Amino acid sequence: MISQLSWKIGGQQGEGLESTDRIFSTALNRLGYYLYGYRHFSSRIKGGHTNNKIRISKKPIRSISDDLDILVAFDQETIDLNAHELCDGGVIVADAKFSPKVPEGIKARLFAVPFTGIAEELGTSLMKNMVATGASAALLDLPIDIIKEVIKEEFGRKGTAIVDKNIEAVSRGAEFIKDETGGPLPELQIEPADGQRRLFMIGNDAIGLGALVAGCRFMPAYPITPASEVMEYLIKRLPKYNGTVIQTEDEIAAITMAIGANYGGVRSLTASAGPGLSLMMEGIGLAGMTETPVVIVDTQRGGPSTGLPTKQEQSDLNAVIYGTHGEIPKIVLAPSTIEECFYDTVEAFNLAEIYQCPVIVVTDLQLSLGKQTAENLDFENIEINRGKIVSEIDPREDGKLFKRYEITEDGISPRAIPGTKNGIYHVTGVEHDEEGRPSEAADNRQKMMDKRLRKMENIQVTNPILVDAPHETPDLLIVGMGSTGGTIDEARSRLDKDGISSNHVTVRLMHPFPTEEIKPYIEKAKKVVVVENNATGQLASLIKLNVGYAEKIANHLKYDGNPFLPSDIHETCKELK
Amino acid sequence: MATFKEFRNKIKPNWCPGCGDFSVQAAIQRAAANTGLEPDDLAVVSGIGCSGRISGYINANGLHGIHGRSLPIAQGLKMANRELTVIAAGGDGDGLAIGTGHTVHAIRRNMNITYIIMDNQIYGLTKGQTSPRSAFGFKTKSTPEGSKEAALPPLELALSSGATFVAQSFSSNLKEMTNIIEEGIKHDGFSFINVFSPCVTFNKINTYDWFKENIVSVEDIENYDSSDRIMAMSKLMENNGMLTGVIYQDKTRTSYENHVPGFKEEALNKQELKLSEEEFNELVAEFR
């Protein structure tokens, strides 16, 4: 028996692949398997090749695999584009309707299953994806009852007739495979899992949940791939907690509305990707200058401009760190797992209010959209800290305002929410004095600039970096961020077998840069490889700028729109060592 | 109850003597007092430009934001605290050039906000360039041969965008302007108010005298019915947009906040933030 395998389903966008993937993976999740999903899709609604890949494992996994064990194909294009990933002895399950052929040179077994034929016998060709679900389940010898249970949940609202037909389609698909194979294929038999129901979610869900739990009650946002799921999560759940989502006219309105709401005392966030982030720059500057808390989620995708809207990239780093004109206090967090997407979003709201500045949570497409198994989220770990908000203010002499921008030792001034008795002050993006009144005085300008930037000197963030450093002086230190951590770890276990020792640092706090935390690991490594999904090595540049050691820092870059494979990192690291 | 004097602060505006914006400042202060507000209950959110400074010249919560973005900021604030009276204000460049997109969408969203455009048909703070309200042929620093673009009609734009309150006034007519702003504050929805606020320094064409000669009050139009949208549009077109008074009001449609599912009468910023453990567990269980 094997401990893990990879399954992929492909066809034209709009053919029901998503629901096959959802039902199949939900069933596997309930059986207790760890899952890691990857969606290959295009920027269109119907048509165009699309595929979903799931890695299934008895043990925790956080990476896509190099190869593939089962390919479910709705058309020949899927086979032609993906069969090369199949390992020797891999299986293609394809709709008999298009007379599938195995491409030359591919050693894979083909099972032509009448997906469409069976579905049509049952009344509609639409159910061909359910036949495929049954065929997939039979190949893995999964108990069919668990699939039935998930189908009941998925289609229950449509009535028992629909549920029964779908279950029939699944059963027929499973029977067909059993007849063809004459029993389970030994090379696909995966060890049974522990039956524990873990969380199975995408990063964007975890961000939405984190926002809700953090007390965020308002989200203005503009739809964009791959960020929209955050707003979709919140619009379904916020009304129960008295809040709401507004789909704004653009991202400029989204950020400025979020700033308005935070100024009004309501925790508010917006989420976008590169193109929206570019539009938000003036708003980020306003939040920095007026010391208004705001949380912005940037789900990175392929840039520049419209770039590769549905593909993986990590190229917004410079924009999130340096973006907006002038100099402002700002915090940038980069979660690297689903769990961190949740906890970091909660923390982002606290940081925004404690330090009264914009906080950007930066993810990447694979982390935002790749559905994965997550460990349980802990209620006890959730804390809401609203920073220095004052609610009782003494009356002042006529003409004086509340000192919203009072010069303080740590740079953080008490904040009054509009509507607070005696709490009137002025807010302006123009340089201002302690009451918020516009001021161009040189002395005031320097004091205010220093005050705002002083807030960044003692930022307290949970785990600015994650470290896995079993070696005192490793051959290699591999540094990454975002979704690449699991892939780096798989590559490291292969390097171990090659006799190459490696440590791993994941940078989670991008700004202010955790120089002191990273430095010892850079110092001790013989060579540093920075793994990032962009073309210019933005993270490596940050390390060189802040920590130094340029001579021993090498880049491993990938910017073809796809996430790293363990083999990519393994091979490069072997060469660079 | 606060008097209009309590909405004054001791700041001397940096507007030129004779600027139309002084009247807008006074009208907001008077309207706020007349509607029974206290300074703590009022927020004025403004854009950038000479007119944008107005939020600093009224004793109330004031936010002077980014060029063209007063409306989204004001809407965010209103969502956070619907108990607050929110007035947004800015120039014609702010609301009808760089911020036009927000203006149109704020109008159709119809939150309970009063929006005042201080329309001087020129860019003043940048020292005299053409504005979207400048007439075809209008000569400025940026249009030395005269503007080759048509002037944008703000009230027709508001009407066609689904506005529920459309009004216009003129800086020489403080009493009418105060009344209109008061009506705007009371209106349950988005109130769009355009004010002819002459720039005495850079606009030598659209002067106080010019406006006095050209404006027509709806009071002087026989059988004018401000609940009739078609009449409003046709009278505006007949008069080249130069009507003053409350031109259109739809009292049947209530403000956006009333239509948001789950949204309470009490301000959102007063709601409990922390979830119970039971609620949390329920949310997490959706992903099992």
C-alpha cells in the first residue's frame, strides 16, 4: 500500500469539474486524509482547458506533487496536456464518448468509461461528472457510502429525486470500474486514514473567517481574481453579526470606504490583487498620514498590469512594502499556511488599531485558492486589542480640539471615535499639528514625521519568521514566503538523502523587515537560496538590503505562472550548493 | 440645542475675500443648528482644493481626505455610524472630474448623506485651469485657445443616475441655501446639492453678477412639481441647468442603510465585536 497519491480531473471550464472535485475531496477529507489542492484555470467562464489536482496523503502535506497517479479526462485535450505528469503505472480514466487515446511514449493504463453514456441513460449528460466521481472512488476503493453522504448534502436542497439520480450515477461509474479492473489496483491502494474530520478550506476562507472573528463588520471591495472569495465568504455571514459588504465602484472607493469606516470606529478590511492594489496606493497613503487603521488583503497573482490573472506569482512584494508616495508607517504580514491566514488576519486588525496604520496581509494565488487540510483553529488564541481608544474626554477651552495626534514617546496617540463627547478633532492628509490642523511649519513637520515613523520601531508581531533549523551550520539555508513552505520542505527531505544539509526560514513579517531575527541563520549558512515566484528576486533583494551577505545569497525564481514543484527546488538547490 | 455659532471655530479660512465658499460654510453651520444637531453629532468630509478646506472651518468632526474621494470616505463613515449626520463637500473638480465615478455610484447607492458641490467652474487652488463645469470656449491657463469640451451638467447627471434629492443654490442666497441644506439633511437618502460658488480670483466670466442674471428659481415656475422627475429634467434642460431650489425629491425610496439585511438602527460601531465560543465553533464546523 502507498501512503499518498495524486489525482487530477480535467476538461473544459463549465463541465462540472468543480463539483466532482468538491464531492470527491470532501469525502476524502471525512475519511481523514490530508489533502492539498491546486486549480489550473483560465480567465473565462466557460470553455478552455481547466483542471483540478488533489494530493491525497495519510500524513500532513503542504505541496503539490511532481507527478500524477490518476488522471480523469473529459476530453482528449486533457490527456494530451497532462498525461506527461503520470508516473509509470499511472491510470487515465476518460469518457469513452471521445474515444480516448494514450499519447505515444506515455506508460499509463487507460480505462474508457462511458461517463456521458451512463449519464444519458440516467436522463441527462450533465451527470457525467458524477459517473467520473464514482469511477475515481472505485479506483481508490473508497467506501461508496461516504460519497453518498456528501452528495446528499450537496444536492439535498434540490430534492430526493435529484439526490437519488446522482447517487445512481456515482454507483454506475464505480461498478463500471470494478468490472473493468476486476478488483482494486494494488498500486493505487492508499493506506486507510484515521477518520478524523479536519478542516478543509482555502486561504481566502480562512481570511474571511479571521476577519469575522476579529470583529470586522464591514467590507467594501471590488471583485477580482484571486481575492473575491474573501468578500463572498463575508457577505454570507456578516448580516448575522449586523455587518455587511459593499461591492464598490472600484478599488479606490473600496480602500477609502474602509478608511471611512475605521475612522468611524468599525473594524473594516478590503481585499484585492495587484491591479486593485495599484489603485489603492493613494488610500494607503491617506491611512498612513492620518494614522487611521485599515486592513488590506493582497492576494498576489501574475503581474504586471492584468498579467496572468489566474496564475501563481509573488511579485507584489515591492509594491506592498514601498507602495504609496512619501513615507508612512505600515505593516506587511505574509501568512504561509491556511492556519496563518486565519491567525494573521486576526492579528492584522489588532496591529492596525494598536499602531494606527495600514496593515497589508499578502498571500499568493496558491495559498488563497488551493483547498487544503488545516489543523483545528483555536478559540482561546483569539484576542481583540483595539489599542488606544478613548471614550471619556474632558471639556476644553473654546477653540481647542482633541489632541488626536499628540506627540508621545512611542508615537502612538490616543484616538477618539467621531461622536465621542468632547472628541472633536480634525483629520487631514495634509501635514498637521497635534489637533490635526494643517501646518506647514518646518519644526512641526519633522516632529510629526518622526512621531509616525517611531511607531514602527517597536512593532510586536507574533512569529516574524518561521524557522526549521536542525543544523548549526547547514550547507544551505532556504528562504521562502507564502505558499512555498511545504514544497521547500519536501525538497529538503530529498536534499537530506543526497547528503546536503539545509535549514529553512519562512519570512512572515515583510515590513518592517525582521533583520535581527533572520540574521543569525544567514550568518551560519554556507549558502542561502531564496525561493520566490517572481522574476527579479524581490525577497532576496530585501534580505541583501537589510541583512547583507549578498555574496552568498542565490535566487531560485519561477515566474511561468505555476507554483514550484518539489523537484524544481531540489534540483536547483543541488546545483547551487 | 446648539446655535449656529457653536458650529464655528476660530480658524480663519484661507479663501480669498469674496469667495463664494464663505456662504457655503455659513449655510452648513446654520442648517446644522436649525436641524437640532450638536457639533459632536456632525461629520463633514471634504475633498481637496480650496473648497476641500471647508471641513476644517466648521466645529464638527472633520475629515479632509484625498482629491475626489470625499464620498467613499463619507459612505464608509456613515456605515460605521449611521447615527452621525454626514455631510460631504468639495469642488466641481473634486466631484465631477477626478471623483465623478464615486459621485454617480454614491447617488445610486442612496445612503443618507448630504453632498454639496461648491461649483465655481474653474480650478482655483492650482491657479486657474479649466474645470469639467467650464463652458465650451472658456479660456484658462490650460485652455489658452478656449475649452474644446462641453460643460458637464451636474443636475442632469444626478437625475439620470437615480438621485432621490437634487437641488441647486447660489452663494449670494444664504437663506435659500440654508433651507436646501436643511432639507437635504432631513431627506432620508442621498442629497445632491450643487452650489454656484463664484471664484473671484480666477473666473472673470461666471461672476456673482453673471449668476444673478442667469439663474431661475423653481419658485418662479408655475405649477412646478419637485416630485416629478420628468418635469425636473425638462425644466433643467430648458433653463440650461441654471435652476435653483429643490429641483427633485423622491420621498418614497428610503436610504440604503434601511435595505441592508441585518443592519440595525443602532450604529454599527456600538455592536459587540467578540464572538461567543459557540458561534466560533459553528463557523469553523462549516469547513469539516
